[in-house]
Amino acid sequence: MARDRRQPAKTVRKEERTSPTQFFKEVRSELRKVAWPTREELIRYSIIVLVAIVALTIFVTVLDWIFLKFVQDFLFDSGVDATPAAGLISAASSLPGL
């Protein structure tokens, strides 16, 4: 059988830990080193992101429409409406009393 050769986990000594106050001082110091974007850069980047979102939304919508037309025209040749609500409406209209 294999022997267990694992070493016991090292415990962190008290003097190696950072106090919460020291931690936040270091965070603040590091945040001052960050190269923040200027206002003009921020506006430009935001516009680029919004344009990309609109373009991708239009692209996905067009693809969805193309796939819907493909399914309706080629897979459901018999003139059956392939929209999800159409099946519910036709099923409900065949119920007695409606």
C-alpha cells in the first residue's frame, strides 16, 4: 500500500497576516497607480460598446428571421403556421364549447 507522505498544512502565523486597515491602505495605493481613462476615452469606449450591442442585436434578429423562414418554408411545406402560438390557438379552437 502507498504511504501517506503529505505534509501537515502550514498555519499562518499572526505576524504574517495583514490587518484590515493595512489591506485597505494597500488597495488605495494600488488604485492610485491605475491608468484611468479620460472622460473623452470613456465616452468613446461607451459609444463603441453601444454600437456593437445594437449591431449584434440586429445580426441575431436577422439570423432568427432567416431560420424561421427556413423552418416555415422547407420543413412545414403544408402551410401550417410554425409560430408557437398558432398551435395553442388551433388546439384551443378544437375544444368543445369554444
